[in-house]
Amino acid sequence: MFVRAWALLAATLLSLSAFAAGPEAFEGHDYTRVSPPQPVATGSRVEVLEFFWYGCPHCYQLEPALGAWLKTLPKDAQARRVPAVFRDDWMPGARLFHTLSQMKLLERVHPQVFRAYHEERINLNDPAVLGDWIARQGVDRKQFERIYNSFTTQSQAAQGGQLARTYGIQGVPAFIVDGKYQTSMSMTGSEARLFEVLDQLIAKARAERGGKKAAR
């Protein structure tokens, strides 16, 4: 709980500081180039991919600050969350994410999933346990289970795992900006620096697209 409280405080401080630019991001230290660059799914907007896993303690700790930072994204940038699948036991969490997304419940239930994994220690990888838990969140269990077990959801989860492999992601949380740049807190050394670097990489990608800075 102390870690959670500290994360919330960090998120507040980051929000109040408006994510100052900080020192220039250094290639090979703060970020690396993706080679070859990959296509994006956001059209004219700069894409920011977050690769995560619900069971990852670092993803859980980053979530409050990440949520605050996402609210500061300029209009010409778009974030996409992608559940990575490095092992078979990561697949249920990926299917859960995509099910909630299809049901348009992600914004409400996503934080609850993290809490279930890390605070309540509920085994959401167990289908029976997951069904009981999702019903307690006020979600239609039958509809949820139908979508969760669908071919579409399983395909989406598998595609997310493949995308992580395409980018050479070694651990989570990790971020890809516009298919060109990869960064993570393990590279930047702190949450605050991570968001400084992400802001700079968004600006860099925008410039490479020939665009002007958009309002936040």
C-alpha cells in the first residue's frame, strides 16, 4: 500500500509539473531506434504504444502516473495499450483486456483488474474465478464469457503478442513512439524522466512527419 500511495503522489507531482521537457533525450541511453521502423495504426496521429501485463508489478506501479500523463497528450498523438504475451500464463490477461475493450468497459474496469491482481491477489487466470469476479463488477457474465472465449478475442491477444515480438520487446512496461523509437523506465531511470523522454520522442516524430506542435 505504501508503494501505491507513493505512485499516486508521483502522479500528482507529474501532473502539476506539466511534464517539463528536461534534458534532451539521449539515443542509446534514454531510448533506442526501432530497426526497421514499423507501420502505425493511428493514421495522421503520432502513435504511442504501451506494452504491459496485468501481472507485472512495475506496470501496476506506473499506472497512476501513466494515467495522468495520458491526459496531457497533444491532439495529434494517440496512445494504444497492448497487452504483451511472453508466456502462456500471460494470455488470459490479454484476452481479458481485449474483452473489456470490445465491451467498452476498459476505462471503468481496467484499474480494477490491476487491483485484483496486485492488492486482492485474485487469480483471474482461472476462468471460474474470473467469471465470478467480473459479475461482481456489474458486468454481464454470459456476454463477457462469450466474447472472452471468441475467436476474435483470442486472435487479438495473439496479435498483441506478435507485435511485442516484432518490436523486440524484452520486458514490460515498454513504449514505442510512432513505430520508430523504444523507451522504458529501465532505460530512463525514473517515472518523471520516462515521461520527459516520451514527450520529446512525440515531438521528434511529429517533426519527422512535417507537422507542427498541436495543443494539449
